Amino acid sequence: MGLDDTVNLERLATAFEKIATALDRLATIEHDKFVKQYPPEREKRAAEISKPSDDKREQFSDKPSKEWLEETEAAVPSRFQQKFDKQAAEGAKEPAAAPRRRTTPVH
């Protein structure tokens, strides 16, 4: 083997070492990307079921309670009830007149 062959083999060995180092770094970078994109699964916890009491459920509900409705209806009659009572009182005195209509003669 001549001197030229020895130099060429050393150059090849050095090139292969640099390629191996670059591939190792590339594999490390790709592994880190993979770990970020697909993290390991976490340990699953048992489900917790919480049932709030009826008092809290009613407190935060949009629906009015029966007690509140009874109190407000007893305190103030509704405007519809007032109007109905007024019409009933007027209707008992005299019947409502028929509305006037325009008529056109037909020949």
C-alpha cells in the first residue's frame, strides 16, 4: 500500500467520523421535536362526581322559585290583572259600542 492510499483512507475515515457526528446531532434534534409534539401520556385520575345541594342549585338558577312567585303575586297584582278588572267593571255597567265601519253602497 502506498503513501497515497494511506492518506486517502485517513481522509475517508475523517469524513465518516464527521458524517456520524452530524447524523447523531440530527437524530437528537428530531427526537426532541418528537417529544415536544407527542408528550408521554399522563396518568389518568379517577373521576370526581360532585353534586351541589338543592339550595345552591336554586340560588344560581335563572328560574324563579315558587316562594318568590307567590310573594310577588301577592304583593302587587299584575298590570294584566288590573286591566282585566277594569274592563270587567266597565263591561258590567254598559255594553261596548260596536265599532263604526265605513260602508260603500253597492249598485
